Amino acid sequence: MNKKNNTKHVEKELTLFLEGELSDAEHQHIQSHLASCERCGQALRELERLPRVLQAFGEIEPSETMFDEIEAQIAQRSQRRFARRKLAWKIGLQFVSVVLIV
Ligand SMILES: [Zn+2]
């Protein structure tokens, strides 16, 4: 394998790297690059520190009401889906009973 220093930097992929969104090969590539590249290693440390920095500001920290809102939205959406499914069931059952009667 070619492991020269002219491989391009992986700073842009670091977010995906941290979120585990990369394939094994890509993950390994970045890991080996990080081991030999001071610049990208530094970038990774910055990224890892970021959530804590944001939390320190207090603004980004998810609030209770935010969770409630998200929960309400999810509930609303799934209720609507459930209602639609219930309707489909009703129609289906009516169809079946009609067929059975006939
Ligand atoms: Zn690099």
C-alpha cells in the first residue's frame, strides 16, 4: 500500500469519522492518516472538544421544552400514521365481511 505523505488531509471527513458514518476502509484510512498527521490530529481534538464547548455556552444545550416539542411532533406524526392504518384496516375488514356475506 502507498503510505506517502502526499495523501490528502482528512479534516473534512472527521465529522463523519467521529459519527461512525464511514466504511471500514475509509475509517482505517483516516485512522492511519491521523497517526502520522499532526494537523488532522489537532483538528480531530478540536472537533471532539466542540460539543463540550457548545454546552459550556449553554445555548445549544437541549432544553426540556425542546424534548417535549419533539416528542409531541413524533406523537402527532405517528398518531396520524396510526389513524391511516386503522382506516385501512376498517376498509379491509369491511371488504372481507362483504366478501364473506356474499
Ligand atoms: Zn492530515
